[in-house]
Amino acid sequence: MKLDAYWTDSVPAFLPAARELPQRVDVAVVGGGFSGLSAALALARRGATVAVLEAGARVASEASGRNGGHVNNGLAVDYAEAAARHGAARAAAWYRAYDTAVDAVAQLVQQEGIACDFNRTGKLKLATRPGQLDVLRRSVERLHADGVDTDTEILDAAAVRTEVSSERFHGGMLYRRSGQMHMGRFANGLAEAAERQGAGIFIGTCVQRLERTHGHAHRLHTTRGTVAADQVLLATGASRHGGYGSFGWLRRRIVPIGSFIVVTEPLGAERAAALLAARRTYTTVANIHHYFRLTADHRLVFGGRARFAISSPQQDAASGEVLRAGLLETFPQLADVRLDYCWGGLVDVTQDRLPHAGERDGLYYTMGYSGHGTQMSVLMGQRMAAVMGGDAAANPWADRAWPAIPGHVGPPWFLPAVGLYFRLKDRFA
């Protein structure tokens, strides 16, 4: 079993064009994940000189390449709850932003000819308890009543069993606009598109310090030298590169939570079809939940918050055994199947579980996708490029308070307690 992400291991690494780090650019983008690459493409298209500074050894080396491969619409929080807390108009606008985000991925795939197995077969949110199905039903009723997403639908247990070969589920909520793709192939295609437009991509280039010179202009001190930029976009997510110095304000507002994934050996077309006939993306309703889907080569990708820990080889291997047990609880018919991959990644979770993007002290930022980032990161790269070009209304997450998380000033020491809290909450829900 490889302790590596299937998405990045199964494709050659993108190799940027060899070039020296420029002394000056119009925009420096910190982070070579989907947000940063999407922003670089949009900025370069409008004629800006752009440098993408990625600390890792390849693009999409963090959350963008270490997730479950879902491209889902819908909020990370229940829509009815969001409407009650923030108002129906705001919740509806946020929900529709996720629809737009899935559209943005689809459009990029088509426009740039990215061969990444993009497929829009929908998402099924699964209830493991009858009470969870009642919550999903109320959410569908509210979405329909507000005219936000009338394509959603409740499936009963019998309907779920026609496409999910498991006895665990009491029903589910179908989102028809969701999709899926091969994350490594999409990342490579996005990076290639950005380079074609003239953006410079610099891997192994860790930003160690930011020095504000005037207005939005900064000098970025990196492991490969110094570059001056008229504008800077921080698209780092929960990356642990570069310490806490210049990024401390943001990192006090994001909790990096580990999410872990295993991938089976190829099941074969017939066995895969018997397991998940509709080949959607699937996620269970719980704080410590599971999510799964099939790949184009008929593997099962099965993930979840197996352990509240930061990803490392030791934590990934231990989490793989927890996920193996969860996989077999859901699909006992796969007891004979080998696991080929196991890895972990960091989810950049915010206190309200919604993205945050804007500008502070001359720095632009977009992050905090809270497990719903593959599609929103792509959209927000485009939208923050527009904001930096003068279109403030392009940001759907603007003008929102973002207080620091009490006690969070460094590594998240409190994760074990959070994990215990959520396990108890799930058990007694």
C-alpha cells in the first residue's frame, strides 16, 4: 500500500518552464494549488505579469492534490441552518456560488481541453440514521421553497440501494449538479494553461517573509531569492510551509484538520458497476463522516476524518487501518480487495465552515474552503483576479467578519479534544 496520493502518483509531475525568478512582477501568487493556478491563468489572460510561488516540489501538492476527487455543489453547512443564521438572501447567494463554481471547473476543462475524466453525475448525501434523513428532507424543502435548487431530491432507502450496494443507509439527498474528476490531471492542465498565457510557475520556492513597501506592493523573500510585486494573492490554504510569521493573522483563523483516504486496487468494470451503479460522488451525514466514489479505472476511493491528527506517514498508515474498517462496514463484500493507496491531507477549516476572501493590510487572500474546496478554489482564483483588477463586487465572500479562533496561535494542539467532541455529538445525535 503506497503512502501517496493516487491523483498525483498516477500522472507525471508537471514540469514548469525553466526560468529565473523575476525581480519584479505585477502579481505574485503564493501557493500553486487550484486557487493560485486559477488566479494566475485569469490574471495572465488580462495581460498581467504573474509569478506563482509554490513551496512544494510540484503543483497541487497540498489540498488540491490530496482530496477525494469530488467537485460538489452545496454548502459545507446545512442550507436551512445557514438561512436561519445569516438570512435567506445571503445563504441563497452562497449556495448559488457553489453551482457557479462547478460550472467554472466544467468551463475550464472544456476551454483548455483538460483530459481529467471530468464527469457531472451528481452527489448523493447519505443518511445512516432516520433522524439524519429528516434533516436532509427539511433542507430540500427549504431549497425548493426559496427557489434556490429545485433539482435536489430525497431518495428513500430502497432507491438508494438501487445504486449503492450497502445496507447502511436510510436514504439520501441527491444533488444533480455535482461532479468529479482526476485531480492530478486537472492540476497539470490548469498549470499548462497558465503557462501558455505567460504566467511563471516556480516550484520549490517557499515564501519566508513578506515586506510591505507601499499600498498593495510587497517584497517577497523566498528560498530562491527576492521578488517585488505590485499585488500579492495569498492562496496557501492550511499549508505548513513558511512558518507562522507573515501568515500569522490568517493562520489564527484556520484550523488544519487531517482528512485521510484509501484507494482500492482496480475492481473491474462489472464489480464497480455492481457497487456504485450511478457512479456519483457520495458522502455520509456526520461530523466524522465518510466520502467515496469510483475512478475511471474502477477503483474505489474511500475517505473521511479517520483521526483528528495532522497528516504524516505514521498518521496516514494508522488512519488507513481505521478507514479500512469503515470501508468494510459499508461494503463488507470488498473484504478480499487490496488497498493500493493511503494518504492524508489538510482541510483548511474555518470556525463558520465557510470560505473567506478579501484584502487586509495590502494583501489579498482566498482560503478556508472547509472541505468543499476543489470547485470553490477554482472559482475564487478567477474572482480574486477580478477583484485585484478593480471589480470588488466579484467576491461572493466579501464583507464578512473573520475573528481569530481563541487559543489558536500555532499548531492545533486542541484537535484530539475536537475529535472527541464530534464523536460524542455523532453518537448521541
